[in-house]
Amino acid sequence: MQQQRRVPRRVFIKGLASSAGVLLAGCTPTDPPTYGNVLRMGDLLTYKAHRLLLPAHSLAREYDYSDISSVPAIGTTNPADPDKSFYSREHGPVYEQLLANRFADWRLVVEGSVARPHAFSLDELQRMPSRTQITRHTCEEGWSAIAQWTGVPLRAVLEAAGIRSSARFVQYYAYDGWVDGIDMLDALHPQTILAYGMNGRDLPISHGAPIRLRVEKQLGYKSMKFLMRIVVTDHFDDHGRRGLIQNGWSWYAGI
Amino acid sequence: MQRSSSHTRGHRRWVRICHWLSAVAFLTLAVSGFLILMVHPRLYLGHAGNDLMPALLTLPISNNYRPDELHSRVTFTNVPGAPVTAERNFHIFNQNGWARSLHFLAAWILVVVGAIYVAAGFVSRHIPATLIPRGRELAPRALLQDLKNHLRPVAGATGAGPPYGLLQKLAYTCVILVILPLMVATGLTMSPAVTASYPFLLDVFGGYQTARTIHFFGFAALGLFLLIHVAMVIATGFGRQLRAMTLGN
């Protein structure tokens, strides 16, 4: 009796372990790498579960104008100021010049897996169809704030650049040296916008002027401020030592 | 040797396995959750809450809330009471990179183990037969009597495992069927991706910050349960209870 029971159980456990291994190892180039770190494996499990179980096209809650709240500016509050956190020696001085000229010379480079790479001016982006949304910014620290954001849907910009059908991820680079990326489901989401307006005003410097990303279905740190460059890729890019994963953070922050 | 009888002393094997897996996951959740709370030690009601807004409660567990050090305050409109922004340029204590990921890893384990436990508990009738108090047991006089029994020094050592006392049943039922499911639900309500798909969660709990506050009080209740649970284990024979929950009887 015992002998007969043991075999199928061992087979079952083996099967379970190998299927978990396939899931956790991230065996395809479209998954965030885990580097064998058990925490990153948990992050990957959450990412996979969200993409598998949650309806893809749902919108984050949009609030009323009267719900707009005060909102602190944290992290980089001015990329031109070397005394503040996250100053980039490479891009800081460039940002300082752009700021002095009120971003007239600012360009958002969109390149990579697109047919027509292009450097969009602020004026160009502001002339494209806009979207205004009052949403909740949810910070990984635990606080939240509600603000009105106006911008151009990232999807419209990617389509204007002729995004290729092989594209799987959108990587973005900022003037404070931050780099990150999102998958195509978030990139093409109608609420994912390149925001240039906040609460009816131009986006303040401390909130990412001239343009920040809004990724409403993830935590605040994915909504990168001070955008400089967008690169569309066919494969996952964790940005090595500059990226979130190797710095000990979850790449996916839908939570 | 009849292990299937729910009134035999000792813990069944699947109960013991679930107990220790949950215990490890729970302790991990408690420690990582506390670290996460330290990063923003303030609790609010509603959807929005941050350092520029009044809090329901500010906990003295970290030095991250320094309202006097927020600079460059700007008001968005000229209307009195209009929303403002201000810069935070000082460094705060923040170990959320690993604490958050560890929290969710442990949460996955607790949810899976908990689901297996509850399913097995109802299929085997372990939960209805030994944990959920019967209606007539809940008479005020019976409750009072059981409370008195608990306050007296332990008279006769009871056996390990079921049958359980009345307050014991209430505590287990409350933790397993009320507080832990509430922790999962309020936890999910803090997820922007989950609430985009299931916005009713935000309405059920009255907002992201209210869910976070309920999550905290759930943690406090579970912490209190753990203290009493361990105290009772010690009072009724620590080694014997530990062996019973690990090896059976």
C-alpha cells in the first residue's frame, strides 16, 4: 500500500516543481529576469497572475474635480539642481539649459522598434489629441494623492512613430538618470498618457516638467518624471545595473 | 488510532502542515508589513492621504513624517483650501524594495495554504465540527463562564487539539474566517491593477487609504491573537503543545 502511494506522489511533486520552475525561471525573453532571487520570482508570479487573471482593458478609477487633493513631490524635484537627490551629471546640465529656454528646445526621442523614429517637440505633442483624467497616484511608500492630468496618450505617439507589430515593451529614460519600462498592455492602455498638464496648469518642475508618464494601473514609481527618450523594444530590457530589478525593486508594480 | 474522528485528541497531519506553513508566512507578513508601514507611518480615511493632508493617526515608528521640512509650497489655484504641492528633499527610511516583494511572496504562500486549509476544513468537517461555535454555546452566561475560566490560573491541563473551549473556538473562527479574508480583501484593494478590474473593492472599503487603515487594524488584531495564542500555549505546557502541533500527539 505504502509503496503504491509513494510513486504517484513523487511524480506529482516532480511535475509541480518543474512547472513552477518554468513559471519562475522566466524562460522567455519577454519576462523580467529573476537572477535566481526568490523575491524577484515572487514579483514575476504576481506579474504573470495579473496578466492571466485580470481583465486587460479595465480602466483605473477616475475621480471628480472636487476629489483633487494636495500632493507632495518626492524623489527628483529638479534634475538641474546638483544638490538634490538623483542628479545626473550627464543629463542634469542639459536639463538646466532646456529649463532656461522654457523647454522650447526639448525633444522627446521615440525610437527602436518603430518605422519612423522621431523627436517630438512639446508643441507637437500638445497639438495631438489630448486626454484629461483625474486619477489617484499611489506611491509605493503608502501615501496617495488625487490629481488631474492632461496629456497625449502614449499609444497615439507610438502609432505616429509607426510602432512595429513585433514590439513588446516600451522603455523610457529620464533627465534625472532613471530608466524603466512597461509592457505593451500598459503602454497601449488608454489611460497611459504623456502628461504635460497637472490640475489645469503646466506640469510643475517638481512633478516632472515638461512631460511625465502616467501609468495608472501601477504604483507611482512607474509614472516616470522628466522624460527624455522612449525606446520601443521587441524583448525585455531590465536596463542592467541602472534598472529596477538589479537595484532590488519589482519591475512590475501593479501590486 | 482512528485519526478521522474529530473528537480524538491531537492534531491531524494536514492541520499541522497548514499550521506551520501559515505560521512562517504570517510572521514574514508581520515583519515585512511593519517595515512597509514604517516608510509612511500615517493612516487616513478615504482615497487620498499624504504628508500634506491631515491623518487619522500618525504612528511614532519612524522619523519619515517631517512636515516642517517640506519646501517650496505651491497652491494650484487661488481658491481658499485649494490643493497644494510641496517638495520633499530629505532622505527617508525606505526598505520597501525587498519588504514589499517579501510581503507579497509570503502573501501568496498564506493565500494558497489558507485556501487549501479552508477547503479541507469544510470537506473533512473539521472547521464546522470543531471550530465554529454552535448557536447555543454562545449564551452570555457560557461566554462569561469561559472567560472566568481563562482568568483563573490553569486548573487541569487540557489535551492538545480538539475539542476546543468556547473562547478558543471564537478566536480561531474569527481569525480564519473573518480577519484573514479581510486582510486579503483590503490588501487587494491597495492594488491599482486589481481595483482597475474590480473597482467595487474601493467602494466596499471606502477608498484606498481606508482599506490600508483597516489592513493595519487587522494586523494589530492578528498580533494580539498571536500574543494570546502563544501565552495559552505556554500556560498549557509549551513543549507538549509544540510536539502535538508538530508530530501529532
